[in-house]
Amino acid sequence: MDAIKRYVRSPAAVLGLVLLLGIIAMAISAGHVYPRDPLALAGRPLIWPFSNPRFLLGTDNSGRDIAAQIFYGARISLLIGGAATLIAIAIGILVGALAGFYGGWVDTVLMRITEAFQTLPNFVLLLVLVAVFGSTLTTVTIAVGVVSWPAPARLTRAEFLSLRNREFVQAGRTLGMKDAQLILGEILPNALPPVIVYASVVMAVAILLESALAFLRLSDPNVASWGNLIGLGRDVLRVQWYVSAIPGIAILVTVLAVSLVGQGLNDALNPRLRGR
Amino acid sequence: MRILSLAGRRLAASIPTLVLILIGVFLLLQFAPGDTVDAMMAQMGGGDAATARELRRFYGLDLSVPAQLGNYLWRLIRLDLGFSSIYGKPVATVILERLPPTILLMTASLSFAFFFGLVFGVIAARQFNKWPDTLISTLGLIFYATPSFWFGLMAIVVFSIYLQWLPAGGFEDIGAVQSGVFRILDIARHLILPTLTLGLIFLAIYLRIMRASMLEVLNLDFVRTARAKGLDETRVVTRHVLRNAMLPMVTLIGLQAGTMLGGSVVVESVFSLPGLGRLAYESVIQRDLNTLLGIVFVSALLVIVVNFIVDLLYARLDPRISMEG
């Protein structure tokens, strides 16, 4: 309860939550507000925003409604961002927990692998994965998740290292608990809060990574994604710059909202660190 | 000397990492649809199966995967990255040609982000919770959320199309053959927008870290001592606080080197710079897997080298590091 009170007291955190809820509402209502396929031709190409009431945000190079693509794009961004974050956090917790709990050679091997992933630039690895497995919605989501797990793994490992010799864990050990019980039932619940807060950073980066991939036309071309639209707008940048500008603002607002919520959660859960 | 041996030991420790990356990516690329010979055949406009078989034998592609991997690693030791069938040159040559713009861009962006991150971070921390702090912190949040490629495009719209102050892309003017100072100035003009674009997100990260670290150090005992000695505030900040507060920022350079290299893939594509990042993108599009693997190797190497330099820098800034040995 205290944490909720502290969260609500921060204007930035509330703003982030409102923005995020707005974007989620857009994603959910996309099918009702724009029942037609967002990638179908809707009207004359390159209508400027606010000049035709039928297309509030105008149309792109091939006459598709930009507003509809923004609504459906919210779905894709949240879906890929959310699913990739889940994958990254799951792998990160698994690797970090095993490395931190067992130490020794398990730790050495797992940390070497983590280091390898961190040494290779994540976007370059993303390019390799897309080159090998193709660029459908599923493969892109998994690929973004696979390049994002090292940081959560290190964080989980650090938490496990500091928790594994605490009294309550030793008590569990003397009670004859199995390793799995100790890891899942005793240590993990205590190690989880900072990892969950960090998930907001992972999600923000995941959304940016996907949009960059889509901008380079290496993501799924068959879905309405903000990055795709920016890439498309690049061809008409000289005059109709709004085609690229509008979806970029959508990405900016989404990433900003996710970061603000994450920061708000962090401040609410660790009141001592407020303002840092 | 101690510093050097310490950093050298960390450098040696990264060799297994490098080998691990190469083996991993090599095995990964075995799953890729099509191999070098397929790409070459497509380049030649097709050919019969006998030619393909002949070529595969010539390039050692008919061997088992472990044998191919062994061959590749053995060639790597002799700094042979293989042959790019798309560019018709050894991969090492192609990469070396593309390396300078990327290194230039990364150095410029890093300097930009580091310097302004430092300055803004110090200002924000000194004016803690007053309006300059709020403004700087808000801008930091917004910069962090801005997709770099989008910022680049908007910068092109404003500075290249409307104001026509700066070129929209390219590394230098191809039309005018220049030399000496004029060529350097020309390249610098072409690099302003890419530098800002790539550096923006790092500026946001650095200023946030610098602000937090300043706030932390400003509360330490030795700062109170310095103030008690009667030093004025500027002296306290520049001589006592800054050096200590900079340590997390220096650490971050090493951690972010990979991210920056990844970011340059996108930025180089936006500004059509002939760099390593653009080469990575092209080799994915053209399925030039040999070159892609070479880029993986070189970029990992680059990250390791940056971390080596950071280790040296860190030891200079904080003598305690080399004492612990």
C-alpha cells in the first residue's frame, strides 16, 4: 500500500502510467476504431494530416491510413516489446539464478557465455539471427528477446549471490529443502523486485530494437509496425516528412511511458534512492 | 607497468570469449538458407550442379561442419577472414576499407556524449531539484526514448532540406576532389548530423549517471573536508569531486561500446555512410555470410579493445585499482 501511495505522489510516474494506459487502450481498440485492414488502400496517397477529416493523420505513399497504422502499430510494439521482455527476463533469471546459486564451475561457464553475448554488439547479433531465421513476427520477437537477456542475468546473479548465504536460506537448508525449493521458493521471491523493475528498461530497449529493425526493412513486412512506416516515409522525406514524423512520435511516447513507469516503480519500491 | 600487466591479463581473459562468439556464430550461420556458393552462383547468373560442386570443393564447403569450423579458426589465426564473393575481394580488405568511417563516427559520438553528459550532469547535480535540474533530467528522459534513426531523419529534414546547412548523407563530397585541410573539413561537415544522432541516447545515459554519481560523491567526507579547508565551490567540484564522480562514466564507456557499434548500423544506413555498420546491413541483405562472420569477429574485437583502453584509463583515474592487483 505504501508503495502505491509513493507511486501516485510522483507526477512523472503518474504521467507515464497514463500514457502507457492510453497506448494499451489504442492497441485494444484498434479493431473497433479501424475495422478495415490497416495495410489496405484507403484513399489518395500522401494526404497531409488534418486536411481531410476521413484521414485525421493523413495517408502514406501508397494511400494507407496513417492513423489506422498507428493504432495497429501500438499492438505490434507492445506485443513484441512485451513478449521479448518476457523471454529475456526468463532466460536471464534462469541463467542468473543457476550461476549465483551454485557458483563454482557452473558460474564460470554461464558467465563466460553471458560475457560472449555482451561482447558481441546486440544489434549485430540481431542482424545475424534475422539473416539466419528470417523475419517473421515470431522470429523477430524471439531474436530481440535472445539478445536482451545478459543484463537481467547479471542482475539476478548479483541478487542471488547476496541472498544465498542469508539466515533464512540456511534455515531452509537445515530443514532439508531441495535446491529447486530453495531457489524457487526462498531466494527468487526476494531477488525478483529489482529484476521486475529492470524489465522496464529491457522493454524500452526491445521496442527501440524492433523499430530499428523494421526501419531497415528487416522485420515482418506484413504487419502494420511503426518502424515499417518510418522506413516507408523515408522515400518521401523531402516533402511529405510527416509520414516518418508521426510514427516516430508514437515510438518516443511509448518508450518514454515505459521508462517513466519503470522509474516510478523503482522509486516507490526503494524509497531511499528517491531522486537519484 | 602494473596497470599494463593488469589490463593485459584482462585482455588475455577475453580471448576465450572471442573464440566462443566465433564458434557460436559460425554454427548459427550453418542454419542460414543458402551458402557462399549459392550467392556466387546467383551473382554469376546461375550455373549447373557440377560447377556448384566444384566450387564447394574449392572453398572447402563439402567438408563436415567441425572440419569447416577448424579450417575457419585456423585461417583466422593467420588473419585470413575468407573471401567475399559479393565484393570480389578478401573479407579483411572489405572490412578494413569500411572501418575508418565507423571508428571516426564512434569516437566523435562518444566524445560528444561524454563531454556534454559530464557538463549537463554536473549542472543538474549542482542545481539539484531546481529548474535547471528538472529541465536537464526531462530532456535526458526524452533523448533516451528517441529512436536514433527517427531523430536522424528529422535532423535531415530540418538541417539539410529546409535550412540546407548540412549535407543529408555520405562521407565526403565525391564531386570535388579535395585534399589536406579542406578534405578534413568536408568530412567533418558530413559527420555532424550522424554524430549527434548516434550520440543522443548516450548523452542521455551519461548525464543521468553523472548526475547520480555527483550527488553521491558530493556527500562524501573528503568533500566536506575540502569545503572546510575553505576551497571555493568551483575548486571543490573540479579538483575533488569530478575525478571521483567520473569513474562510473568511464566504466559505462566499456559497457556501452557494443551498443554504440550496434547503433552505428542504423545511423550509417540513415546517412549512407560507407562504414562497418552499413556493411553489416548490406551483407545481411545480400546474404554474404562470410563477410557477416568477419564483421562479427571485428566488432567483438573492437569491443574488447575499447574495454582494454577503458581499463587503462580507469587505473589512471583511480590508483586504488592497480594497488589491489
